[in-house]
Amino acid sequence: MSNPINQYNQLDPAIEARVEALLQQMTLAEKVGQLVQITPSTMPDPDQLTELLAKIGSGEVSMDALFQPRPDLAELIRSGSIGSLLNLANPEQINQFQCIAVEESRLGIPLIVGSDVIHGFRTIFPIPLAEACTWNPDLLEQASRVAATEAAAAGIDWIFAPMVDNSRDPRWGRVAEGSGEDVFLGGAMAQARVRGFQTAVLPGGRNIAACPKHYVGYGASEAGRDYNSTELTERTLRELHFPPFAAAFAAGAGSVMSAFNDISGVPASANPFTLKTVLREEWQWPGVVLSDFGAIAELVPHGVAADLKAAARLAILAGVDMDMMNDAYAPHLAELVAEGSVPEAVVDESVRRVLRLKLGLGLFERPFTDETLLDQTILSDEARQLALEVAQQSIVLLKNEGDLLPLPTSQRLAVIGPLAAARRDMLGMWTLFGKEEDAETVLEGIARYVADATYAAGCSLTGQEGVEETAVLAAIDQADVVVLVVGEGANMSGEARSRARPGLPGQQQALADLVAQTGKPLIVVLMGGRPLIVPRLLEQADAVVMAWHGGICAGRAVADIVFGTVNPSGKLTMSWPRHEGQIPVYYSHKSTGRPMTGEGVPQFGEPFKSRYIDLPNEPQFPFGFGRSYTTFEYADLVVETAVLPINGTLAVSATVRNSGTRAGSEVVQLYIRDLVGSVTRPVKELKGFQRITLQPGEAQQVRFELPVAQLAFWDAHMQYRVEPGEFQVWIGSDSASGLVGSFAVV
Ligand code: BGC
């Protein structure tokens, strides 16, 4: 059954009538109240917060430690001074607050409770970047449904996800939270996640609203430093940063979160172009814009507002409907209206949007959560099974020399490395409600296959105190093969976790050096929230498995891959740099006037090309790359129609054959290039993908249909249109290979 929120983009006359009836009765103070979202607790200061989150993660204290109710909360709700609460998930508490809102406030308008449920609520899935590496939107939709089901049982109405910011910079810690660098793939994943959150009625008849974020351009933070400025032309915004949001809205998302960053001088949370011209006028989108946490208050340090009152004015006039933890609208909005610097009609419009969201969710009919549901809902067997499947499909095999993997269980194994027995880190960067005890470690996963693996951590994750040489060598001594589990901890990616040197922290490379010196066959299981720049390690290892932070089933999924119960099928959704100096490195770059390679392009002699003199241009591993234990051969590219009308559809196919000895899944990718445009076009653009499974020797014709309309771009006059001309098309296994053909649009 579909969630009413999905119809939200078409206004429902019945809901509109109720919105107007309510609005007529509201005082200005009550209207402002609907635009205010706060946490129910007094926020611990940032140092305390980090410490508390660590303790919650390790199970030392419960989530309730975060929750020191504001003494004035009941009164704020009763007087209609707040419309929404964030980041709580205790159904009893939520019901108590809701009861005050519904039964004791003058108009009985229910609260809406929002929360960060980024890669699962209690059943923790792999981090979103890893999830995207499955290239399996159906699976992600199911995972998001599980997250929504558990969150709804906890009393949450509004999920602050999916994070749809594209990024080409793995220094930025928040790449862990997104789908990677690509606009097409990002849109597909955004839609899957929104559908998963919003479709179907959840436990207790509840509904969930998704909140794609962070609108807009946040992923372009300069130098990969979180919260940093962005310099984005209108063309870049339109080509790269708007589309995943448009995709999420098309899938029914009825709210969006405005970002922290400024965009070429105008902060995203006070940006009339992105918030009004595009969202409201061009897209006619009627949803709620919620500020990010403190993003309105940040207009002051951005230097576009002298104080909070000026910030409130800029934000509401630009179209930010709801204030998340800024303390800007509550104290200043009514005054701004009274003195005539904000028209009341602007406030009314924002209130309409918020009421529409609440009515669309059915909160007026079902304000309360059945408190008995949570325990029966979380961590079901099906949910765990799904978490395992996502983790298995998200793992990317980067290297496998001499087919070292998969390992037979008869080998004597040494497991080394600080992440081998790490539990909390398996959960990944953003798991407010996940529990360490739910996660399986790699060591435990391996123990499912071999009972007597020896183990030594070898060093700590980040410390500089040196390698425990004796213990490591003793553990390795009798082993036939070493599995080295290294990488970043969960708290080294995510918000505010930018890294200028995203490599192996601490003494882990020294540990790898020690292990490599023994000359034993070396399998590296790498973990992290981003592609890690580890060229030396990649060189030393015979086989490398990128396991990200795989959620509660991470350990088991790694073992299933290592021992070959599961054949790896994940593919990178971010190009993997060789060196920090290459960043940003991405597959859909422009040709430049001095390209390194390119058929039919006049070539300058060395060294006058767009290149480094000390590094190749190519990344270590390209976008779309990932190995399998079998091999896939591509043949017989057929472009069915070589000349297409502007309203036509390109049909192109290739035969993919499993030429190895194991069954395996392959993500078949479709890329195009527009050879001559009125503006420069990328050398490749992903336009389609299909995940197929083939038995040894089996072949399948994989056919894509691509409407010519999807070749449109913003031309020299900023018109969105298809320009007739010549195109190349590839079907291949990643962005750097494939069979190539051509077609023309006339
Ligand atoms: C993050 C958002 C998040 C919000 C609420 C902010 O710091 O940028 O992504 O939804 O906090 O927790």
C-alpha cells in the first residue's frame, strides 16, 4: 500500500482545506511555533557529546544519557511554541510529548519527530557509500524499508536521509554517507531510498517522510574540508547537484534539508536562487525546507547576517521553512513580521507546508506510537538476513593476484590487525540507535569457517606506540596465509571527519610492512568510510578486499567473501585516487584542450598535455571497478539504430559471458559521450546499469534502452536540450573499459 506522503507532490484538496482551516485559527506565535524544531534535551557541549556518543556506542551508557529533558519542554509544547522534535527514539517519551501537543495545546496540532536514520535504525546496514557499491537499488529499497519500519516503531515520523550529495573528494568525511561521485547512480540510489522509507504503511499504521539532504552543493566543499565554501556555477549546480534532489522529489520526498555551505558567496540556507527560483518556481515543489542543524545561525559567521534576527529574516525570505536548532525563528520571526520586514504571508506559506507534511503523514489521525511495537520490530531475522546480503554485495574485490582468493578452509590462517576484532567500528559512522553488541567482528566471521586461526591485533588503530612485533610474528609463524584487517575506524569518516591524508592511520602501515616481510601470502581486508590512499599496501598485498564499514553483519560478510561462499560483485562508486594530489579525480571529467589521449583529437607532443609530471592521471581504480572470482567477457556490441531522431530511443546491447569457473554477478554499465556540444561535455557519462548473474559458461545479451531525451544538458544558452550530433556509447565492466560503438542524433 502506498504512503500518502508519496502523493504529496500533487496537492490533495482535502488536505489543503484542512490546512487553510487550521491556519485561519492560528495566532502569529502559533504559526512561528510550527516552524521550530528542537532537541528535547539541553545539548551536551561538543566535547561531552563526543564522549557520550562513544560511551553509548560501547554500551557503557544508554541513549537516555543524551536525553536530559529541557525543563521548559512541556510548556513549549503546550503553548504551541514548537512544531517538531529531533533525534529521540523512545516511544514512551515521544507519546508523552505528543500527548501534551495533541491534548493540551490550544489547537492540538501534533508534533513531528525527526531523526537521523542514515544506514539503519537498530539493524545497521553498511554505510551508504558501501550500499551504493552494490549497484542494487532494489536491495537498497528493501534496506531502507527495514530502517523505516524500525524507526516507525520507535515513534519517528521523519528520517533525515537519504544524503544525496555527490562528491569527488574522498578527503571529505561525509562521502561515507552518500552514494559516491556519480549523478546518475546517485539519482537511482536516492529514489530507491526514498521509496524504501516512504512506501507502505509501517508498524501501527504509521508513515515515514524522507528528507533528502543537504540542499545543495555540500559535497563540493573546497579541499574536502567539511562545512567549507563551494564555488559552483549555475551549470555545475544544474548538472551535478540538483538532479539527485529532483530524483528524490520525483520519488515522492516531501521535505529537504538546506545545507551549511555557501555557494559562490550565497549560503545555501539563505539562497533565493536554489531555494526559490529552482525549488518553488521551476520545480513547483510544495515540500518543507528544514534548515540543517544551526545552518541559519551560521549565516552570522558566514558574514551575511549581523545577528540571529537578520539571519532569521534572510532564511525565511529565501524559503527555509523550519528552523532546526538555530534559536532564530522562535525569538525573532514574530517581531520581524510585526515590524514589517517579513510579510506574514511568507510565514503562512511555510506553515502551510509544515501542516501539509503532518497531515500527509496522517499524524492528526495517528499521533501516538504503540509502545509495545519496538521490541517485536527491531532486529528481525529477515532484517539481519538483508543486512548480510547488502554487506556481501557491497564488498569490492580490488586485487586478487594468482587467484589467492577464495581461500580453502584447509589453510592455516593468521588474522592480524586492529580492525579484526573491532566490533563498534563495524557499525560505521552514523548509527545513533545501533548497538555494538549486535555486530559481528571479522574474527568471529572467520571462526565460522576455520576454528584455529591465530590472531594478533599488532597495533592500535590510530596510536603511534609501535607494532607488537613478537606477538605478530608468533601468530604468523605457523600460518600458510595471513589476513590483515586494517583501515579507518568508524569515527574517522562522516560529519566533521575530513582527512587531509586519507590513508592508513597510526602504525598500521608499519604493521603491514612487518607482515609483508615474512613473505607469506597476504590478503588485506581494508575498512573505511571512503577510498583510502594506500598505494604501498596495495602493492604489498596479493589480494585486497574493500569491506568499508559493513554494519552488523560485516564480519560474516567478509568471511563469506574470503572463503568464497559468496563471489564478490561490488563495484566502486568513487574513483580511487593514487595520491591526494590527484583529488578531485573522477571518471566524467572533461577532455580539455590538451587531453592525454583521445582518438581523432589533435595531440600535442610531450610534455604539453593536461597531466602531472610525477603521477599518472588515472586513478588507482576507476569508478565502476570491482573484481570477481570469475571472469566476464564482453562481445558483440550492437547499436540497433545508428541514426536517431531527437524523440527516439537508443537501443544498444552486448553479450556478456561468464568465462570462468564459478557463478557470479556482474554490474554491466552503459556510458555515453557527446562528441561535440555547444559547451564541453564529459568524456564519459553513466546512463544505465544492470546487475546480472551468470553460471559458468553462461552468456546473456544485455540490452539497454536509452531515450534520446536523457542525452539533454544545459547548453551554451542555459537551455536544457539535446543537441544533435555524434555520440559514442560503451557497454562495459567499469568506466575505464568496455566495447565502444557510435550513433548520431539528427
Ligand atoms: C547534519 C545533518 C543531520 C543533523 C541532525 C547535522 O549536523 O549535517 O545531516 O541530519 O545534524 O542531526
